[in-house]
Amino acid sequence: MEKLAYENRFVRQLVQTLDDYSEADCADNPPQVISGPDNLIILRVSLEEWTRLVSSVFTGADICYPEISDTVRWSLLRAVECPVSLCDLIAECIATSPAVAQAIADLIAENETVQNALSNFVINDEDITNNITNIVDGLTSAQLAGAITSDCNNNVLAGQVITIVQRMHDYNLDALQIIEVGTNDEERIAAILEGIPVMGELPFGDILEAVQKLLEDFTENYSAAVTEEWKTSVEEDLYCLAKQKPGCALDYADLFNYFQARVGSNLTVESLIENVVTFLINGDFSTDDLVASGMFALQLAFVRVGKEFFGLDLPKFTSLVRDAGTSTEWEEWDDCAETDCIDMTDWSALGGPTTGYGTKVGGTIAADLFVGDGKYYLDVIGPTEIAPDLTFITAGIAYFSRPVTGVQLGYASGAAISRYEGTPINAVRFDASNVFGSGSWPVDLTLGQLRINFRPTEPQDSAVSITQFCWET
């Protein structure tokens, strides 16, 4: 009993005052524990011995002191002069113990709750998502965020977007001509594998089908589809898109999202080679705009997943405008719509299993998981005043962390204005083209606060957040 009483007193009253502590000392010295006020106990132990001691305290604390077990654990750990990383110890255990690694693998493979938790964790953690993306395709988020246009001078910016469109068009023409030169399937497949090496990862049948689809939908129709009128329309759009960005800086993701939206695909910058080829094989390229926009979207997607598209890679892509000239063509284009944006800081989320959920995380609002059906719901209300003296908007754009559909814009009262039910996309646009119910455009903001939600009958299957709301006037 005397020994047990001493041990209890030791654990409960463990206190340390660190004098002249140097983190550099930890590199060569084993962990030490110093205790007082009445006793001085120095434990000179190896890392393995320290691990055993910590494990014993962590387990025993639940048994001996269930109500204050965390306090007991902290009493020991706070006294460590050279801190030990428990995360590193756990990682080492997994790496060095096949039995532990297999047990964790079995748990993930067989337990749906664990699978969903891991999936949601990855989706909602930007650092993890970027890291996984980098492992898969080798292009970093920093590379993708590099500015392609970088000057708000009207003449300079117009010259840059005109150059982007023309040079992307030239690369497309070269690629299709190289493929078309082949006289049989073997030669065409060899040409496409040389131009897009990442396609070599696919089964032969998928490669053959992709080549045939390129020949069928693009080689004969692409040149006729890319008219001067089409290019001018794209140049004007990109010019106005750049004007909305800080420093007029368009990046790779801006161009990718623009062309995938024109073609109505569900490709994203996170797409893998399998997604790109599926889009190619199953895509609808029945009109001139779908053919033209589809080829631009494919070029961007192949650069993204394979890092090369018939000689075009990301470094070359980001330098397309290096020697671009100036242009006064913008003087002939329509005026750009005035666009402003706000994040979700001043928006609020409603609650309830039928109206949706929302948890604010900084300037975003994440949809909440409803345990009743395992679906994610979102229902958010905008601020009383979106911007000073703003009474009407001609369009609204809601930005999400991943592609979504089944999204409705309305008033806080529940009255609908517009509803988007097309192909899942990140930037959902509400305007007169998707007016719903008794809604009308322009939207009169004096009638009430705006409200954005997923339809109760169309909740989301996986985690998603709303990140920004923009409007045009």
C-alpha cells in the first residue's frame, strides 16, 4: 500500500521547471523525467524503454483514474525534457510491424464507418488532398496556380488571351494531324502514346477506343468548328474572366474550369487519366461548340494528368504568352459584366434533417452529415446586405469545393429563384437560363436575404463545402 500510495502521489504531483532548455540537446540525450517538489527522480531510459513506460501509463490511467485519465497522461508527458512524438512512434510501429499494418488494412477494407471517416477527412483537408493529387500525377498545386496572364492593361491582356487561344488551337491541330497520319490502328496508337505517354497506363482496348473516338469526332470536324467567331467569343470570355481576378491573373485551373463548363463535362483538375479517357469516349461532341471546346478541354486535361500533350507541358503552357503582342480587339468586344465576390463569413447555416445543415469553417460552410440517411445537407442564408447600395443582381455564382448539382438559389422565405440540375460543376451559375418557380431575373435583393441549398430530395453523397458567392450587375 505504501508503494502504491507513493506511485499515486508521484503521478498526480509530477511537476517540472525547465531551466536552460535547449532543443538541440534532445538529439543526443535520451528522454528524462524530473519530479518534485520533495523528490528528484531522473529516468535515463532508451527510446524503447520510454515507449513501454508511456504505454503503461496510457493504459493504466484508464484503469486507476478513469475520471481524470487525460490529466494523468498529461502529468507524465509535460515532464519530459526532450519531447517524444507519439505520432512518430505510432508511424514507426505501423512501418515496422507487419501484423499491425495488416490489422489496419483489414479494418479499412472491412469497416464502412472507417472508410467514410477517412474519405471525409481527405476531402476536407486541403493539404492531404493536394498531397494525394501530387503523388498521383506529379503536378503541384503551386504549379497549377501559377499566373498565365498577369497584366490588367487592356491592350496587354487582350493580346495575351488572344495568344493563349491561338497557340492552344495550334497544338490541337498538330496533335490531330499527327494521329491522322497513321494508316492503321497500330501506327495511330503509337503516335498517341508518343504524344501522350500517360495513356500507356491504360488497357489496349481503351487506348484503341480513344484513338477511334478522336478520329471520329475531332480530326474531320475540329478545324471547321474553330471559326474566327468562336475564337473571338472565347477570347472575350477569358478577357472578362481575367478582369475578375486579382492582378488579372488567369491560372491553369481557371482555363480548365472554363472549357469543361463549355463542354458540360464533370472533369475537374483532380481528374485522373481514366476519367479523361471516359470523358473522351462517352462525351457528347455533336455540335461545333462541343467539338471545339471539347478538344481544348481534352488538351488541358491531358496536360494535367500526363504532364505532356504532344510536346505541350505545364511549363510551356504557363509561358504561352511570354512574347505575346498587344491588341486593341477588346474595344470591339462587349463590356464585361461587373462581378464581385464574398466568402461565407457573413452567411449563416440553418439546421434540420429536411432543410439541410452547415458548419462554418473560416470563410466556408461545410455540409453536415445527417446520420439518418448518411447524406450531406447544406442550407445557408446570406447577409442582410451583400454589398452597400446593392439592390439588384443579374446573375449569381456559388462556388463549391467539388462538382455538385441539384442546387437552388432562392430567398430566405423559401421562395425559389433559380435551380441548377445539370452536370456536376464547381461553379454553379444562377441566371435567367435556369429560373425556377416564380423566380425572375434580375433578382431584387430588397425582397429578402438570399438562400442557397441542396434540394431535400437531392442531398450529396460525400462531403462538400460552399466557399464563395459572386454576383454580376
